[in-house]
Amino acid sequence: MPACSLSDDCGGLLKERSGTIETPNYPNNYPVDKVCAWVIETQTGDKVVLTFETFALEDNSVCQYDYVLIRDGSSARSPMVGKFCGTSRPATITSTGNFLWIGFRSDSSTTKMGFKASWTTEKFTSTTPTITETSPPPVVPKGL
Ligand SMILES: [Ca+2]
């Protein structure tokens, strides 16, 4: 059950074994106030491998304006893999199951080219996530 509404011109459920997704208007700048959500579904037992080919979003230290959010699962409530903005291309992302959720959001000003990403599917060979993106350090509770 996606929390983002699916727009007419972006997002959707993708069941092909490989393909590409891109932001609206790509390679021209994406529009303002846009929300897209893609869900890639592979056959049970397979996993999704997503590679960003180009990436250019409005930059912000905490990505509060425009961002791409990736989740390891089929919905907006699945565990988050990462939140990305700016012009650093995210590393290749591999799902642990047979779904990968990709959300995109732009705010009311400043747009960039957006992104183009391609996915393929692989046979499931391990239960270990192979997410190569660097994670932020864990928050250490004070007073320990
Ligand atoms: Ca913006």
C-alpha cells in the first residue's frame, strides 16, 4: 500500500526482468512539487539490482527539499535503504527480497535534471543484504 499517491506520468509497479526508470521530463529538469513511487517486483526467489546511471537533484545536507528514497520492500513502510540528493550517484543497491521501492519527491522550487536508473534481477543466493552504500554512524545513547 504505497503512502505516496501514484501520478499519471511517473511511478508505477514494474514487473519486467530489467528496465529503466527516470524522473519526469528527463533529461530535462523535473517539475516542482512532484511525487513519484516506483515498485519493482521480481519473481519470488529473485532480487532486484538497481544502478543509477545519472543523478542530479537539488542538493541539501539532509536532503530535505528534493530526494530519492529507497526502501527494501514493496511499500512506503518497508525498511529504508537510503535517502539521496545532490549530484553524487548512489552506489548500486540490491534488495534482500523480490521487491524494491523507489520514491522521488521535489519541493516547490529549484529543479535539476533528475535521475536515470536501470534495474536487473538476480537469482537469490544469500540472505545477507548487499547494500554497498555507506551508512551513517549509529546513534550512541548518552549516559552510557
Ligand atoms: Ca527543489
